Amino acid sequence: MNLLKKYWYAGFITLITQVYFRKISLYGKENIPACGPVLFIGLHKNGAVDGFVYHRALSPVTFMLAAQLRRNLIVRLFFDGIEVTRDKDKGIHSNIAALKKCISFLENNGRLFVFPEGTSTLGPAHLPFKEGAAILASRFDFSKGEKLTVVPCAVFYDDPTRLGGKVEVVAGKPLVFTQPIDRREIHRAFTQALEKISPDYTSAEQQRITQQAAALLCLYGDTPYHTFLRKIHEDNACYQAAADTLAQFSTKQMWYYKGVAVFPRSVLNSLWTWLITAPFVGYAFLWNLLPILVGGYASKKFADESNVISLWKIIPSFTLWLLLTVVELIVLPRLTVLSLAVSLLGFMIYGAWKKHTVSLHNYLRAPKEMKKFNQLRQELYEKIIH
């Protein structure tokens, strides 16, 4: 039964992330030990969807998760792990057994993931870090000669609330403990490690400019999104250059891609890519139209903060998709199998189709702006990548 659960969650999470995200990349893989107990501590940005992303990037890994994510049969299809009750759910006294289970899991060479913030935010700065992860590390039994490796992690979304975005998971320099240490000292070390791996912004405006400029610079080339974020954040001259560049493409006439009014790098290449991808994307959306509409409606109706929009899109749409797929496989098995394969391909290339759709639209609306756009983008790239 446990093996079945393992394969179910691994397979289902892979499917969800393949469909919803264009690409998930892991940086700092060399910082993750291949064996022995590992405690991952990760920044929490995009609601429970962070769990899908970290699971995909770091698997095998077990999560310490909020008990409310396991309260009914539907959400149990999506989430598994060691359940704890958050402070705001008013059940903290029930967590003693869960903490003991987590410590035992680590002592048996487990790989455990904890979100020290407890809840998520897409805002400019991280939330206060709670001491749960530090308690686990401080109570680890080193008498068997084992060391405990703690790996700080951060997740970066270039388009966190929409289908087709890219995600980067960064594993930072590990902290290695070989003997008991005071909980407060561990908590300070964890805080410093997490704050070092991801920038905090002083305002929503600074966050917007930095993230949109990084998305613009990642349109072409292999430099990671989080690298641009850090360079723009840490250098005032780079930040001002980014703000000035973005201001020149702020117009109601244009369509926006990840917050930026983009243009093609090459009209012919964009047109060719659009023509190739459009049939697959169109088929994927038509075949799965009802689940997509249900997910979109749920996100608008029930998401009270931006950090849970993606979750409200995913849970209802994939639940309905599962039910419909079972029925379709019974009624039209061959067509359904073919449609599932084409749909998966369509969703995987949706991000590219969307980028070229926006780029071609803007070129048709203002063809003379394309040269200016590419020139300014190249100038900004050269200023930031010295």
C-alpha cells in the first residue's frame, strides 16, 4: 500500500507540474547529499503549489505539511506527508507526536522538507520564520555517529499565478551539524541561510520592476531567472536601468507577457514557432475545456490572496479531469489515450506559444517598435551581465 501511495504521488505530481509549468529547473544540486539524513528548509511563496514544485525538483522527499491539506478525500489525492497543525488552526498541542515522528524519520536517514514560514506569500518580503525546523535539528540524536545536513532552498516563479510559467528551485550551501546545538543558535543560522538565498524587496514596486526585468532578460539565452533577480536587486544602477527600460514599453496598445510588452527577436522564427505549436495547444484546450473553465472559475471565486490562485486552479481542474478521463477511457479508450498524449504536449508547449502570440501581436500593432525593443533589451542585458 505504501509503495502504491509513493508511485501515485510521484506520478500525479509529475503530471501536474508538467501540465501547469513550462519548466522546473534545479540549481545547486551539488549541495544536496546523496545519502544520510537531510532536512530541507524552504521559502514558501505560492501556497501548497510550492510542495508540488519542491517535490518534483528534490524527490525523494517527505513533507511536513498542514493537517488541513489532508482533511478530505479529494485533497488527499494531491498531498501526502507528516501532518502538523499550524498556529492559526489552533491545534498546536497536537503536534508533539508529529514532531517526534519527524525526528525519528530524520534519524532513520530520511529526507524531510519543512516550510519555516508556516504559510506562504508572494509579497516583497518573507514572513517570520518559526522555530519548528530548529526544534527538529536541536533534538536530533547524534549518538549513532550520524551527521544532520540542512539544505536551505528557495523557489522562484517568473509567472506564479498563470499556466505556462517557469520555475527555478535553488538549493543553497548546506549546514552540517555533528553535535547538539542550542535551538536559538540553530534558528539564527537557518534564518541567515534563507535570507541569503533569496532577496527581500523594500516595496511591491521594487519587486515588480525587478521581477519583470528579470523575465524580460530571460526571454532568450540560458542565464537563470534568479541570477538576474539577484543582480538587479543588489545593484542600484542595474535596478534603475531596469526601471527605465520597462517604462518605455508601458502602453495600453500592447499585450503583456509576464508583465512585459514583448516583441519577437525574429518575426519569421516567431511565426514558424507559433504555426507549429498552435494546433497542439488548441487541441489541448478544447479537449480539456471544462476542467480549465472550472479551475479558472474557482480561482476567481475562492482565492482570497494571489499566493493561492494557482492552487485553486489546479485542485478543481485536475479533480474534474480525473473523473472525466476515467469515463472517457471506458467510452472511447483509443481516442482518449491519443487525446491525453496530444494534450500533454499542448500544455507543455503552451508557454512558448503564448510568448510568440504576444510577441507577434505587438509586432503587428507597432512594427517599428520591435527594433527599439530588442536594442533596449540587449543594452540592459549588457549592463547587468558585466
